[in-house]
Amino acid sequence: MTSTDGKADALVWVALIHTPGPTATSPMSKDPRFVKHLAFLRSLAQEGWLVAASSFSDADGEGMTVVRVPHSVGIQEISTLARTDESVTSGLFDVRIRPWNVAMTGELG
């Protein structure tokens, strides 16, 4: 995105690192609470903020979600949303919120 002055519009990138929570069961994707996590991810997609989300292939229940939001939304709102994800509040997942300073993307334009 480019503004009228030629500078990139202010975007905030955030990585949400999910790990098994205190009441996690294995396999995580079979836990009935997992659908709440999928609903959370869909809500991010509906807002247009979701870049990518998936599990790590080398550890059950661990994964990462990358979001990109306008500066006006900011990391505080994403942090609040991530911590109120029902799969997190129920103990299925723990979430670590990490601001990400993206220097380059593979987007062509």
C-alpha cells in the first residue's frame, strides 16, 4: 500500500505464537474447543487482517498466526483479541503476541 506522499501506509504486523495450554488434549485438532480457534481465525480473515495461520509440522498444538492491521487498529487491539480467543481463555492454547518488523515481502506490485 502506498499513500499519496509515496510512503508506505502504516501497517502493524503481529505474530501470534500458539502453544498447548494448561488443559490441552492431544491431538489438539480433535479437541472440541479447537472450533473456537478456527472461529477466531475466520474473524481475523473477515476483517482482512489474516495473512497466514497454521500449525508447525514438528510439534502437536504449536502454531503461528500472522496478522497485518492498519496502524489505527494497532497491536493493543490484536493483543486483546488474541487473549480473548475462546480457545485461549478455555486453556486449550496459550498465546504469545510478538510485534513483527517486516522489512520485505514477496508481494509484487
